Amino acid sequence: MIDYHSGGNLMGVYGEGLGGNPHVRNFSFKDTVTEITDQPTGNPPTPLPVLPAAWSHFWRHGQWNELRARIENNPPHITTWINGVKFMEWQEKELRHPATGGIALQVHGGGDTTKEFVRYRNIQVKRLDVKN
């Protein structure tokens, strides 16, 4: 999940196209993306690894940050990281998606889209060995 706006979140898990189920995150942005609150959504199994007071030093606003996701098996086991720190680990319990399909990048940026943007670089995808 990349919801880069007030009340949004990074690297939580959201069931896009599935009615928002699951929807788990261990923090939300306050009025700006430079401040967070540690109020979780959806009972996340992973506690927030960065204190809200340290967020502005951890998240490099206006600079490059590294976001990483590892999705294994189906139902998926999803692990996400921000700048090398694990933010979420989630084991889905239901089979909701086909075993094959496309990969898409989506950002809910909100606000004035003529002045706000998100850029990507060095996107890498690695196929994992399938476990049965």
C-alpha cells in the first residue's frame, strides 16, 4: 500500500479490488507525510518499528526511500520494509487471487495532482520458487 496523503499509509496491506479486505497497517500519516500516528488499523501483527517522534528522521521526505515487498505463496504471506526496516508481516488466510497475473504500481496521492507526484526508480521483480 502506498497512500501518500493525510491519513494515508506506506507498506501496510490493503485488499485492492477485494472490498478493502484485508486492511492492516501499524501507522497513519497525520496532516502531512512527515508526521505519523501509531494508531493501527485492522489489528496488525507487526508493531510499529519506528517511534512517531523519529519518523521525520527515518523517512527522507523529498528524497529517495526504499520500499520493498515480498509476497510468497497463495494465500500470500506478505512482508514489507521501508528503508531496510520491516514494517509489516501478514499471512492471508483466504485464497482471493489467481496464482498468476500482472503487477501494477498505484499511488493514492490525493490533493492537487498538478503539484504533487511520486516517482519510482530501480524497480526490480524477482520470481520466487513456488512452494506446494
